[in-house]
Amino acid sequence: QVQLVESGGGLVQPGGSLRLSCVASPFVFRSYAMSWYRQGPGKERELVAQISNGGGSTNYGDSVKGRFTISRDSAKNTVYLQMNSLKSDDTAVYYCNTFIAPFNYWGQGTQVTVSS
């Protein structure tokens, strides 16, 4: 069974930081790439960051490069998204994702609001 459980969202001021966590089922974590997506108000869902199953390869959306970092902790079956220098445009629901052909699997989402 595929389980993805996000946490760590909240309200933060512009320029602040947050770290999101996604705990995955062990077999998912060991074998598949993991991603973070987000969907802002009135916007389409977009890829934020992706990390390979071994952690050796990462990929970021253009809007977050240099500010966000994705990482994974094998001991905890957890993928993290460290978000720094947050802007109001980063306000969105953030979703943990993995693709196991032919399906995409999603967590329940965690709200991030950047506002003064």
C-alpha cells in the first residue's frame, strides 16, 4: 500500500523558512523517486522538486532554484523540502508525490502561506 503523509506547513512571513516532511511507505521510499508539487490559488499544479530513489539526483522548478532544497533520510523513510527566502508567490498547498507506473500517488497536502 502506498502511503504519503506530509507535514510541516504553516504561516510564515516573507523571507522566512519552513521545512516540509513527507513520510512514505518503506517500499516506496526504497525504490522510487519522490517529488514535491504545489498548487497555488487559481494556478495549476506544478513541480517544485524531485529526488531520485538513491538521492544522488535532484531537479528543481525554475521558480525555486537556489531557495529550496530537497533531501531524503533513509532511516526515517522521509523526504524533506527545505524552503528558504519564502515569497508570497510560494503560497500554495504542497503535495508529496511518487509515480509508480501507471499511476501517480499523492499525499493529502499541506498548506503553506507566506504573508506578513
